[in-house]
Amino acid sequence: MKKIVLLALLSAAPGTAQAGTNFPALADYPVPNCVKPGDKPTMTGEARRVVPAGGVDITTGGRDVKGYNERVAAYNSALAAYSACMNAYVDNAQADMNAIRDKVNQAVSASKAP
């Protein structure tokens, strides 16, 4: 993954030449179809409630900890799925680069043969 990030940074750097492609299908290399998990859940404020009790109003309330924990668990699950999807995308891109490099090395080796 570090190689891809470095490659992306180098290709986006000002003053660098942009290379073309010998493989038109790579001109529109597919973007990942991974689903981002969305915003991190936040703890909601206290839900105030006024309860009449024998002529006296009592204000009660508390944070929805159970609901928050459920949202956190769902977020963590979605984040894990997103991370796995992105790791698979990067691994597949690395395999594509390795295949291209192997073909180039084979072509170079073949032309060097006497």
C-alpha cells in the first residue's frame, strides 16, 4: 500500500511529467467499489422527561448508552468491511502492477537474447 500511496503522491506532485499508457484499459482504472461507513456515532444528549409524582414534577433523563453502543458496533462492523475491501483493492492493484512488470521484464529478456 505504501508503494501505491507514494506513486499517487509522485504523480500528483507539481512539475512532474504525466506518462501516457500502453494499455488503454488502464486509462480508466476502476475505482474501488467499497462502501464507506459514514460518520462516527456520537453520544446523544440527555433526554429530559418530566414525570408527575404525587403532585411533584420530577425531571429524569439519561443518555441512551445502549443505543450509542449499538451504533458504535454497527460503525465498527462497517469500518472493518470497508478496510477489508480497500485492502483487497490495493492487493489486486499490486497484482496488476506485478503482471505488467513481469511482461515488461519478459520482453526485455527476449530482446536481449542473441
